[in-house]
Amino acid sequence: MLFLLRMLLLTLHFVVAGVLGILLGLCRPFNPDNSRLCALMYSRPAMWILGLKVETDTQSLREHVRGAVIIANHQSNYDLFVVGGVVPERTVCLGKKSLKWVPFFGQLFWLAGNVLIDRGNATQAKQAMLTTTDTLQHKDTSIWVFAEGTRNLGKGLLPFKKGAFQMAIAAGVPIVQVCCSTYVKHMRLNRWHGGTIMIRSLPAIPTSGLSLDDLPTLMSQCWQQMKDCIDGLDAQVERAC
């Protein structure tokens, strides 16, 4: 019963936050700080509705130099609510073009200045990559990417796609890694306390001076660091349960 009530309230909240986000976007369209404000509108009420406690250790993310590629693990559609509270200022997200057609959220996502990519169109995807490079270098803005490219559904960190790392190397900007504990395994939405989630950011990795020849090593380094961090967060959550 509690689960059904939470889903009803979450759906209502999703619609209300979407409408408010669209109004914000219409007032200042494509402002790169819209994403952070909209993420907060989605995240904080949702965490209260779901009864989830989020513990964060994200100093390196809060203090990062603008113009960074931020990569995070991608577990489920709940990521919108879970990591929304740690999105830093002037950060836009890289997403699939199909998101534009999701009612309320899609229009908000576009107006917030996020980058939409048609992965099935190589020409458009290349143009979007050039746009993101310019954004990182000249517009005092960071880009958030779920480096796995798809949801892992709590089954472990999937291999990374190249796009985020190519962007960072092309723009010569640092990579900031954000790791979230495997909350999909621990959520108990039919209980008052839905569970505990831990989020930690890792020290920035500079890419200045790197070339595409360094891409495999960079991807492997980031993947292993994030896996080790997520495993550590999961162990902490297990001990706290």
C-alpha cells in the first residue's frame, strides 16, 4: 500500500516539477544553470516521497573547475531523483534525442540547454560532439554524461562508451567521476525508511596533453576507479543495514 501511495505521489510530483521546469526554461531559455535548478526540483521532494536517505561526499565535484566532463554510473530511471541533488552549477547533460518527446520532462530537458544526440545519425552525432567541445572550452559550462550509455539495472558497472572521454580529450578539460552506491538492490519502497544511498565524487583527472591514443588507458583507469569506489560504497551501505 505504501509503495502504491509513493508511486502516485511521485507521478504527481514528476508532472508538477516538469511544469515548473518548463516555466523556468521559458523565462530564461537554454540557460546552462537551468539543469541544476530543475534537478533540485525533481530530487529533493522525490527523496522525501520515497523515504530515501542520501549521504554525499562530493567535495571534488563542488569545487571542480567549470568546463569539465562529469561521468556517473547509470542504474535506473530513479537516477533523475537520486543524483539530482549533487548536480553542480552550470552543468548540462548529454541525452538521447528521444527524450525530447517525454511529456513535460522532454520539453524541460531541451529548454534547460541540455545536449540531445541522435545516436542513429552519425552526422548529427558528430555535430553534437563539436558543439559540446565548444561548450566545454568557451562557455564556462560542464557536461554530465552517464558513461555506460544505458542503465545497468544494478547488475554492476557496464563498459564505458567512448563519447565522454573523446569530448574531454578534444576540449582538454578534466574528468570528474561521480559514483553512486547500487541503490537498486537496497531500495525498500514499501517501508517507511526506503533505504540509504551513498554518493561520492573522485578527484578530477586532467586530460590536457592527452591524445586519442591515450583513450583506452584513460577509459580503463576511470572504469576501474569507479568500480572500486562503488564496491566500497556498497560495502558501507551493507554494514549500515
